[in-house]
Amino acid sequence: MASDMIINHQEKAHALLKADADKILKLIKVQMDNLTMPQCPLYEEVLDTQMFGLSREIDFAVRLGLIEESEGKVILGQLERELSILHEASLKK
């Protein structure tokens, strides 16, 4: 029973962190489409703040033992790759 709860909490933590990463990607997409370009300080401020917040969430989940550090790095790495692709696409416009 306890191990099922731990696994459930781990799955929830992973799903919540992935959802937060997806929200950041959507926020940046909206910002790039409607408001500012990647060279704008506002864009960089939002991106830096959001990425820092997500990294702190991941660190907290790792310290609680809800996810492995490598899992957190995968979530951040995947988001960074997606943001890089988005940034490159916006520069080609």
C-alpha cells in the first residue's frame, strides 16, 4: 500500500513538472507570436524567470525523492531544446 502511494506521488510529480514545462513553452509561444521578439529584454526576463522557477520545482521534487535528478534534467533539457527550435524559427520569419 505505501509503495503504491509513493509510486503515485512520483507519477503525479513527474506529470505536474511536465505540465509546468508545457505551460512555459506555451507562454513563450504566445509572447513570441503576439508581443515581443526573442531579442527583447522582456522576453528574456520572462523566460529566465519561468525557467528558474521550474528548475527550483524540479530541485524540490528531487530533494523529496519524488523524481530522480536525471529525470529532472530530461524535463529541463527537453524544454530547452523545444524553446531553442522555437527561437530559431522566429528568427527565420
